[in-house]
Amino acid sequence: MSQSSGQPKPGGSFLPQEYVKGRSQLRANIMALMLFMLVIAGVVGAFVVNHQRWRRVRVEHNQVSMAFEEEASKIKQLEELEKQREELVTRAEVVTALKDRIPRSVLMGEIVRAIPDGLTLTEVNMEGERIKPPAPKVDPKAKSKTRTLKGKSVGKGSDAPEEEEPKVLPPRFKFTLSIDGIAMENDQVADFFESLKNSPLFQNVELPLIDQTIIEKQAYRKFKVTLNLREQADARLVDGTEEFEIGRVDFGIAEVKTDDE
């Protein structure tokens, strides 16, 4: 007869096969659970790290946005100040254009100072002409807009750009002088012409006429000089002129003190 199956094999275990198999299964389950816990811990750790990183990025983004808004407000203020400065400069140019930079006394003084001995002026005329500004260029690609009864332009869309207000340009004037006179010799006319040409107030000095004439049986050189005032001419450019205030004493009027003084 064969040996009973209940006897243990040489080198085998005395534990039942079911127990050994269950223990191995339990060990495998524990290992799988540990691996699962490690994976979960890694996922949670990565989530925490990424969350902290995104939080720092969000904080930095908010800081950058705040700094950008602050700088944008400063830029807007600078643009407004620049616009105000341009408006003030434009107004100053308009006032300066309307103000006579060269008083007629200074103008005549500059002409008289250029007169040499032996030369006499017979007539001085000055004419002023306003220079028309160039017409603004019209963009042919710009679409025409419908105007309302109030004169406002309305575009087809709600985002139609508003028309810019026309810029007020300072008025510009062109002054032309014609000077007639007589002289004894041509050299005197040449000296007078050269003095006017070297003046800081005049430009385009020309001598369109010089001829001989007889006045009371005396031969003279009759001439005509035309010139223009410089657009940026200023009386302060003339040597020997300075600004001063005229007081009451300058006219021989004594200062009278009142009881309030």
C-alpha cells in the first residue's frame, strides 16, 4: 500500500495548504495596498505642490496686474497733462500771433537807422495778408457718416470712431513793405539796400526799381525797395532795443500821494 496522503512530504510544511495559500494572498493584498497608498500619497503630494505653485503664480499675477493698472493710470495722467500742455501751447501761439511782435516805432526806427547821409525816403507802405492754412487731407477710404439734426455724426455701427475736433491753428500773416526814396548817388542806395538786407527783421529784400529823376533841376537817383517781415521776427532781436516801463514821472507828472498811502 502507498503511504497516507496526510503525512508531510520531506522538506515540506506542516501547515495546511489552504492556510499557506491564504497567507500568500494576504501578503499580496498588503503589498498592493501599500503600493496603492504610495501612489495616492504621490498624487496628493503633487497636487499640493502644484496648488501652492499656482497660488504663488496667482499672487504674482495679481501683483503684476496691480502694478500695470497703477502704471496705466500714471500714463493716462501724463497723456492728459501732455494734452493740456499742447492746448496751452496752441493758445499761447494764437495769442502771440495776434499780438504785434514788432511795434511800428521799432519797425520805422530800423528803417530810419539804415538810411545813409544823402538819401531821403518819400513813401513807405506796408500791407498785411493773412496766410490761409492748408486744407486737411481727406481719407478716401473713410466711410461717410450720417449727421443728425444736431449736427452730430452717426456711424453705422455702435463702435464707430468719433471725429476728432478740428485743431485751432494760430493765424499767420505776411507783411510786405515798399519803400520809395531818392538819393544823390547809387552808392547811397546800395548802402541802404545792404543795411535792410542785414536786418534781423526783414527778408526777401529786393530792389525792383532804380532810375534817374530831376527835381528842381537837380539830378537824383529814384529807387524802390520791397521786403517782407520775417514770420518769427521779434523786436528784441534788434540791437539797442530793450523793454522798459514808462512811469508818470517820465511824462513830467509828479507823483501825488493820497491820504490812504
